[in-house]
Amino acid sequence: MADNIDKKMEKMEKSSYAIAEKELEELKEENDSYANKKISVMIDDYKDELTKKYYDELNKINREYNKSIFDYEMNQKVKINMFKEKLLNNIYLKIDSEIKSFVNSPEYKDYLFKNVSFTLNKFSNKEKCVIYLTENDYYNFGKEIEEKFNSKIEKINNENIGGCIIVNEIEKISIDNTIKTNIELKNRGGKFAE
């Protein structure tokens, strides 16, 4: 029976670690290439810290298991799930903080202009394109973008974080290259638009 419990524990540990590792890998690629270069060092450090915390917690769980098999079976499953949720929540909070810091940094303007240029270049007919920016970007950079790209500028909700959506009214095509959409695509295993 103890071998069976050890195997279950090992399988549960590997599964929890694999899920946490998979989530970390997906989150590392959530931002576009420019933002990812800036954030990846911080994520790697944070990953190492979380891995150490994970192993510390895992060692604690193993010590408790040796004290009482029954307590482990009943209580440790709950602790592992709570730890996983806390770990993922910490990762999301850290990433959210880093992204918010990035969109308020001087480097963000360069990223935004490259994002708009890249997205606009996907259209063969640029004359009737409307560029949608978050409210913050609209007020901070809207006039400059309108002049540089000779396109109409509109506002979208700040929940899109940054980047742009471009709609070509002639071709009836839109491209959503917002940070929020790119993160959601990455979480589903998709590719960033750039």
C-alpha cells in the first residue's frame, strides 16, 4: 500500500510540476518579441524563485507524508491544489505588473509605433484603414500616429492593454494586434502577430 501511495504521490508531484512548468513556458512567450526581451530576464529570475519555492514546499509535503499517510492523503491533495493556484496567481500578478510597467515606460512608444506599422503593412489598401488605440494610447500618441500613418484614429477600451486594432473599411478586414489578444492567443498556443 505504501508503494502505491508513493507512486500516486510521485505521479501527482510530476503532474503538478509539469502543469506549473507548462504554465511558466506559456507565460514567458505571452508578449511580443520586443516586450519579451525586456521581460524574459525578470520572468527567468521569477521562475527560478518559484521553482525553489515549489521544491521547498514539496520537501515540506514529503516530511508531513512521513509523519502520517492518512493526513497526507486527505490534507496534502488540498495543499497541492492551493499551492498551484497560489503559484499561478503569483505568476499572473507578476506578469500583469510587468506589462503595466512596460506600457508606461519610454520604450513603449517605440513598441506601439512598430506595432501599428507592422499591422498596417498587412493591408494592401491602406487608404481606408482605421487605427484603434486604447484610450491611454489615443490620448498620449493618437495625433502622432494619425500624422505618421495618415489614418483615422479611434479609441478602444484600456482593457486591451496596448497595441492596436486596424480595420480596413474597403476590404472589410480587421487585425487585432493588441497585447491582450496576443496574450490570449499565446495562452491557447497561438502565435503573436509581432
